[in-house]
Amino acid sequence: MALKESLIENNSILLKADASTWQEAIKLGTDMLVASKAINPSYYDAIINCVKKMGPYIIIAPNFAMPHARPEDGVNRTAFALVTLNSPVYFEGEKQPVDVLVTLAGSTSDEHMQGLMEVTQILDDEDSPTGIDLDKLRACNSKEDVYAVIDKALLGD
């Protein structure tokens, strides 16, 4: 399941949203996937518990988090959700706040890795000090904007 198709199928894009805590920010993403039945509500609990236990392993670059847990934690089918926040949220012990989140629910570890790679490819930016460009997602005001960013990244200019 490719990222764009998944976002369309699950109606799982939420732009310039408001969350006051990292837990709320993650819930915005998982709620959309629960609504589309891609995941069970238990998947959200699993992510929160893992972060509390292991620290914010879901932050994969400055300002960018990829909330995920294991396939057996309640994934019904592979799916993604994209959330951008008006104001960033802080994870415990992290200096850099997060304002872009891509929730990943992989139904198998293979699909999980493929999903991770596709998202990284879309955000990849050699000129950026962090190696990724989040501004192109922050600038999106509509689902169409997001689809255009994905198409451009995957199909080239």
C-alpha cells in the first residue's frame, strides 16, 4: 500500500491541527485510522506505552515523528496518517519539538519497512541540515497539496 493511496483510502490527512501534548498529537493520527478500521484503538495505547517505556523512539528526525507500534498491536491493514500541527509538541526529555507526524501501521514488518522508506524518500533533502525537508508538508493547506508533494517527490520534478 503506497503512502498516497493509503492517505486517500483512509481519509487520513489532518493539516494545521491543534494538540497540546504529544499524546494528543499521536491520537489525531490514530483516530483517523481507527475511523477507517485500518487499526484498532489498542494500537494507540501500544504506541503510548512504548514511548513511555523506551523514550521517544518515534522521533526519526528533528521536528518529525513517525508514531508506530507492532503489527500485532492492532493493525488490520497497512495504512498511514499525516498530521501537521499549528504549534509543535514536546516529548519528554527532547529538546526539539515535533510538528509533523506520519502515523505508520504496518500489517507485516516488510510493509512496515517499505512504508518507512517511502516516507523518508518523500521528505529526503540533501540540502537541508537535517537531511529532510518538512517545510513542504508544513506549507500544505489541503489534501491536494499533500498529494502534489508526494507525486513530485516520487515521480521527480
